[in-house]
Amino acid sequence: MSEETTARDGIARWAKSMFDRGLTNGSSGNISVRLSDGRLLVTPTGSSMGFIDPGRMSLIDPSGKLLSGDAPTKEIPLHSAFYETRHGAGAVVHLHSCHSVVLSVLPETDPDDVIPPITAYSVMKLGRVKLLPYFMPGDPAMGDAVRGLLGKRSAVLLANHGPVVCGKDLDAAVYAMEELEEAAKLTLLCRGLSPKLLSQAEVSHLVEKFDVSW
């Protein structure tokens, strides 16, 4: 099976899995994978992630030109910004998952460190998560905001919109997205309960051991 075929099948499989588990709904959310030659496979605009047709995915060349398939998601500038700034990024996942969106609109959320260190796994898989301002969906300024992070964040939360994560490959990006949504849920459940978080020393040890962006 070719690299492209494997990527097409993987995107469709993971998209349906996330849709079936309620992590995305309707026609929200999008996924991209960067192939070894620099081309991108992207879920089409207006498509439901529960019913992605591998053969109709958008195939885009490194300059952004559509080579085949349906028109791509309007969030292409957002995806491209991660590939341009994160060394080794092989996939990007963007959802409108419920708990992450709630966290993005609460005034007490720290914009420089969205997820408190409740578990080791949020530190290991996400690093420090940045809250970016609200942008109209599809606004190229979202990509500019990601570029402004200079590749220091693998996961961000868009205010009033949803989370975006990148990973070395599609599996890693999906796992990180699932961790972000679960960590957002835990954060909300712990609000007002004075939870005992990981210490700074414990966080520092994880950051060093797992080479996390922090």
C-alpha cells in the first residue's frame, strides 16, 4: 500500500472514530497529513468527519495548489502554519470538542498555560498549551498567530472555537487531541476543589525526560 493510500485510509478511519465518540459533530473539525514529498492530504470543506470518502480528500501541493479531490477545509492556513514552524510535524487535527471550547471562554483560564498539570500525560503529550484569541473561522490571521509562537507549541486552543494539535504522525496527533480534550474535562471538574497538582519539580522532570515543549 502506498504512503498516500495509507494516509487517506488513516484520516478516514480516525475521523470516523472521533465523530462516533462525540469529539466532533456535524461538519466541524478537520485533519491534514503531510506526505514525505511535502504534499498535504486534507479533509474537504463542509464534510462530516463521520463520513469522509478517502478518494475525495483534498490533495494539495507544497505551494497550496489543489491537485485533486474536493475543495479543502478553509482552515488550511492554520494547518500550514504548524507545518512551517514545527520541525517534524506530520499531521494536524482541529476539532470543536466540547470541554476544550468551554475552557477557551472562561475568564480564569490562563492564556499562557491552559491546562494545569493534573496528570503526567497532559504534560508528556501536550507540553504547555497556549490560548489564542478569537478569529473568524478561516481567517488567515489564525495561521499568523500560530507562526508567532515560533514553533514552541504543539497544541493551542482557539478562543470560542476549539483545539488544534500537531504530531509527528497522524496517530500521535489524534492521541494528543484526545488527551487535550480529556485534560480540559479534568480541569473543569477540578475547578473550585483545590486539587493537588504535579509539583514544578515533577513537571520539570517530565519535560526533560520526554523532550516536551514547555
